[in-house]
Amino acid sequence: MNPGAPVDVGSDGNEAAPLARAERAVWLSATDPELAEAAARAVLAEAEAEPPGTRRCAEAVPVALRAAALAARELGDIDLAVARLERAVIVGADFPNRVAQARLSLVTIVAELGDPERGLRLADLAERDLTGVDLARLGVQRSGALILLGRFRDAVRHCDKALGGLGGDPRFHAGGLLNRGVARTYLEEYARAEADLSACARIAREAGLGHLAMLAEGNLPFVAARRGDISGAFESYRAAEATLFGYPERLAAMRADFAHALVEARLLGEARTLLERAVPDLAGSGAQAGLADARLLLSQVELLTGAAADARASAEAARSELVRQGRTARAPLATEVALRARLALDGPTPGLLAEMLACARDLDGGGAAADAAALRLTVAEAAMAMGDLPTARNRLTLLARSAAPAVVRQHALAVLRRLDGDLAGALNAARAGVATALAPRPAASANGEAAAPVEARAYAARSAEDLGRFCVALALEGGDPWTVLTCSERRRALVRVTPEPCLPAEAGPASEGALIELVRSDADLTGVLVTSGRSVLRRLGSYPAAAEATVRVRYALRRRNLRDVPAESGLDHDLAALDDALLGPLGVPAGPVTIVPTGALHTLPWPLLPSLRGRPVSVAASASSWLAGPEAPPVREPAVVAVAGPGLEHATVEADAVVRAHPGAVRVDPTRAAVLAALGRADVLHVAAHGTFSPRGPLLSRITLDDGPLMAYDLARLDRMPRLVILSACEAGMAHAPADGAVLGLAGAFLDRGVRCVIAGVVPVRDEEAPALMGMFHPLLRDGHTPAEALALAADATDVPGFVCFGAGDLRLVAR
């Protein structure tokens, strides 16, 4: 029996009266819904069997129907729950308090079904006939509907008031803490939110309320991700996923919530993966409000990741559901996605632009003014593409003078000045807008008002990136190499959501050798070369052609390394063609080279290009480290740690060679705890293990260890990292670059956490060949060579291809 459950007997002291049994069924519904269902049915059967004119079961009937409804809700049948509660309202007409209790239970359910406004109306009706503890319970129910409406501060206020009047009711006490924790998360009160959710889980577990405990634990990943603790978020998600197994609706709701937070963190691939798993389960469970919101977010993610056809289908489904639910304020958000997808798929037409302007008005009416302004800017640019310059000018002028976000205003102003032939003025306006976007985002206000919704933030980032691309296009038109480089670097900073990059006022490197930054504008590829004596801007041809050749090179190299076919004759031809196309026009001088690629070219094995063979080559996500120069002096004896993972015959040989090469070097066990600890104390970490790249969710890339995988997201928890990491693992250097500046994968995760340089492979490398390469690499590193120099010399001597030096390859780790 549950703690605190009421025990009632009839007036004869034996069998409980029908009303008491019905009330106990209500109590049981949260902990044992099957038993509650059976108890409620027994009361209803008894009432049906009563002789005409008998009133013994009259009051018990609406209570039993409520119990049966709550049991159905716990078992996942929301429609049946609503039907039973509505029946309870009808048959309980002679008992206003019982009707009010049925309405109390309906509040949250109808809100979940997509009509939170109706839920609040039901709460107002119920309030008139409720007293004491039931009034406090109503406050908890109200808060759930308020959260769905985005009224987070009101939700917290109702929970605060309710929690003081619930007495010993653990079910609603836990529910109030759950709702308050969710609302506080949206208000960015993360410590309070986590405390509420943890307390909810504890109280619910002690009371046998497993479902409520799972809901609380399922929201912890959402809190962690919103707070920026991505590692903690994924860890909590894995634990919650195991806990919620067998409860598809709750698991789907948790995935959808987590996906919202991942979108805000700009982890769109991971968010899309979760949403694609959540939507079918939400549809199957009948959670209409959650389903519509999940489909809307999925459509936005699909659009942001370039899947326009999928985005259109998801958006149209979301819009239909939102309209059916009467959630008219959110429906234009779905309409916008569908219209943008149509524009991407079919191009502009007068009719489509008229629909987009109408949608912008609806967005304004729904409180999404920033989205409306961005859509109007898209209309203006589409009108330009159609040759309708008067319409474009009119729209741009209105936007430039409006109260739209600064990024949109400056973008409109830049386009206007470009139309007027004022290229310098256009570039200045675009730069000013980018600087605004790079300014730190303010935290939630002191009075705790909610921050912008996740979709608004994601779209604000898209608007900033659109302006960044236009800024680069203007710089390319101007033709000054340094201006192109600085605009490209600022665009990369926008994607990384980092402050304004520190760029020298004039061209002049702080590092040795040459810097090559590749800049993409639509399908055109341009290169900027910067050395101590000059800066050069050259057109390099077609980006799609270079990307396709990169895929062919990796495929041919993979087959050659795995020896499943004879050496690929086309490999050398493709490498030579890429060398001619990408490097030939720039006239790259001798010496070290740092390359900042674009898109798929991040995965090209650059050291294999003919003009780069045997040379120190570094591949970086941005030019910042090269422009800044060395950050730390070399040391005499760096702390070196080696790890040999499972399943590789030669990993132990390789790790032992690393230890022999460096004074004081040690091997540690291939466990997650040992490797994470080593990351916190080593200057150099060498890992010989299996690696797996996850293209759909790069933070799900992993290194296999004895006790489970070390995930890319696990690195986010560490405060200190080595200066150099060597990942002697297949494809550990593979990456997905959805936009310039965001290079996602294992190597990118290490670099993002502060590692200065990563050596990793972009193709599989044979187990027996890696020790030969690394057996030469580490002595060269010990003798004072930079990582890029050591890799170039070792690869040339052993003819083991496929490893690339990422980040600051000019790092001087060991004093000569």
C-alpha cells in the first residue's frame, strides 16, 4: 500500500463504502493504474446494479469515472481519459465538488492535447467549487497549462502558492515541483530548476510514484543542455532513456524537450536525430500538443540543415495540428517554414511572395516580430532575384527604418547601399550587423522574465549567418584579400557563437609559413593566401567539384589502406587535380602551411596533395590560432600518457613505443575514468583504439574503451585539456561541417575544449601500419619538432597515409 493512502470502511465497519473505494482508486491511479482501473470498474458495476431509486453509489460514480480516467491516462490512452472525465462532469451534476475535481483532472490533459487555453477555462470553472487541498492541487494543474502557453513566471507563482497548501499529498507535491522546475528552466534559473526536479524525483520515488520520478529525471537533460552543460545533458539523457524504456510517450516527450535545448546549443544533427525518434511515438500516444511542437521544431531543424522537402512536409503537418488545436499564435511559425521550404525548392513567384508577406503579418500578430522581420527580408531578396527592384527597395527601406532586430536592419541597409552602387557603405553596414550579432547575449533579466523561445534564438542565429554570408560576398566583390579574410573569420565566429575574433588591423602574420583560407560563396570557391610578404586572393573554381573529388580521394584511400582492392589508379589523378585547382592559383611558397578549409574540404587528406607532401601542414577551423601566434612556451619534459584500446592487435605495441619515446611517460588503463583523468593532467595524450564517426550526430562520435565508449560530448565536462592529442583511431579526424567555423566530430570536440593540436586519421588506417608511423612521430616530437613537422617527416618515411594535423600544428611542445 502507498504511504499516506486513505483506508476507509463502510458504516458497518467491514467492506469499504463505494465512495471510499472510488476515492482509493483515484489515489492508486498514479502508482498502480491497472489496480485502480479494476477498482473503479467494480464501483461502476456496483452502481449499475443498484435497484432503481437507490442513491448509495450516486456520489461514487463521478469519482470512479475520474479514477478510471486517471488510470487510462497513466496507461497512455489520453482520449479514453478525456471521455471518462467528461462523463464524470455530466453524471456528477448533483455533486458540484466532484464535478470540479473531474475538471481539475481535465486541465492538464486537455492542455497536453493541444488546448491549454481551454485547460485554463476549466480551471476557472473548477475553482468555484473547490476548497482546501483541492484548490492547491488546482494550482499545480494550472501551472502545466501556463507552461505550454509560455507563461513561465505565472506558472512558478501558482506552484509556489500550491506547494504551501498541499499538506501530505506526495503526488501533487511532486507534480508541483516538476512543473516549477520546468518553468524555472525556461526562465534560466537553472540551479533552482535542478533542485526542484531532484526533489520531485526523491519525493516521487519514496511515494511509489515511479512515473512522476521518471518525468523529473527525464527533464534533467533539458536543464543541463539549456545551461550549456552538453556532457551532463547527454549523460542525464542516457540515464533517463534507460529509466523511461517501456513508456514511449514519456520517452518521446523527454527526447523532444532535449532536442529543443540541443537546437539552442546549435547541435542540429543531434536534435534532428532525437526528433525523428520522438515524433512517431508522440503520434502513437495521442499527445497532440507535444506532437505539434515536436513536428514544428523538426521542420525548423530540417530547414536549417538544408532538407527543404522534409521541412515542408513536417511544417505542413505541424500547421494542420496547431490549427486543429486552436493554437493560432504558433501556426504561423509552421507556415513560415513551409513557405521558406517552397522558396528553396521551387524558387520565387509573385504568389509565393504574397503568401510570405501575409505570413509575416500573422507572425507579428502572434508575437514573433523577429521572425516576421527576417521573413520580410527574404521577400525583399526574392523580389530582387525576380528583377522586381521597386518592390525590393520598398521592403528594404521599411526594414532599415523599422524596429526589427539590428541584424535584420543592418542587412537591409547593406543590400540597399549595394543596390545604390555604394559597395564600401554596404560592407560597413554588414560589418556593423555582424558585430552586433557577435556581442554577448544578455542573460535572463533580473526579474526572471523568460528568454526568447528556442526557435526564435535558432532563427536569430540563421539571420546572423545570412548576414555573415552577404558580408563575405561583398568583400569578395571588393577584391581585397585581407577584407575577405577578416569577413570570413567573422562569419566563422558567428557559427561558433564566439565573441568578435581578434584580428590584426592590417595583413601581417604572427606565425611562420603561409595561411590559406578557403572561402565559399554559393558554388564558387575562392582562396586567400597570407604570408609575411604578401596577401593574395584567387578564384579557385567550383566548390561542388572540389567536394566531389574529396569524396573520391577518401574512398580510394580507404580501399587502398584496407587492401580490399589493388591500389586505386584514380587516387593520384584526383590528388593532382585538387592540388592544381586549390593550390596552384595561389602560388604557395615553401615552408609550413596552415589551411582553413570550407565544408567537405575539412575531410580532405591535405598532406597527400603533391605540392604539400613532406611539408608541415595544419588544418584549422579558423585562422585565429595562426594569426595569434604561439600561446605557450615549450617545456623540457611534457607529461605524456598513452592508452591502448581493446580489439586492436598492435595497439599495445604502439602505446609501449610512445612510452619509450618520452621520459616519464606512462600508460593508463583503457577505461573511461582513466582516460578522462589523463586528459586532466597530461600535456600529450596518445590513444590507439577503434574510433567511430557519427555523421548525423557528430557529438555521438566515440572512441571504444574497455568499459564503454568515450563520447565526443564527454569532453565538455573537463576544465583542463592536454596541449596535444594523438588519436590513432580510424576516422577519428572525420568531421561534419554544416557551416564554416563549426567542425564537428572527435577532433573538433577536442579542439573546442582547448586542445591546441590534434593528430587524427580521416580514413581507416591498418592496425599494423599505425605503430610504424607513430614509432617515428614521437621521437621527432621529443626532439623538438612541431606536431606538423613530426607528422610530415614520419609519414614521408613510412608511407603511411591518412593522418592529418588539426589545429595549431606549429605548436612547439618540447624545448630543443
